[in-house]
Amino acid sequence: MNKADLINKVSEVLSSKKDAQAAVDCTINAITEALSGNDSVTLVGFGTFKTVNRKARKGRNPQTGQEINISARNAPKFVPGKALKDVVK
């Protein structure tokens, strides 16, 4: 399922496709803004979107084998909730 498919599914519940697109875009933007501020978003039964701090480390260029330094950064992470895990099995 891609974003267009999700909008079509939400439009079955809402009155129009335009409203569905606005709802999906608003949800994605809200989650993105929260993560950019190092906040987490918990949707009970679905899961939690959060950021994790990745430490600086050494890596290798796969083409040359040369060692490179990979800088520390924050990365997004999704942790599925129990209800979602139970459904997906």
C-alpha cells in the first residue's frame, strides 16, 4: 500500500478524496514535526514513532575497502505495539 492507496482507503470513511488527502498529509506532517523535535508519537495499539541517537562509528567503503568515519546522528524508529504484532504474526 502506498500513500495514494491509503488516501483512497481513508476517503471511504470521509466525505471526499480531498478531505482524505488533507487528513493523511496532516497526520504525516504532525508525526514528522514531533520527530524533528526529538519527541515521540504513541498510537496506542499501533505503535510508537521515536528518534534514537546513533553513535559515531567507523565503516568501510564497499567499493574501495577504505575505512571511513560515520558521524553521530538521530534516526527515526518505529516500535510496533502489541495489538499490531498480534495481527501481523
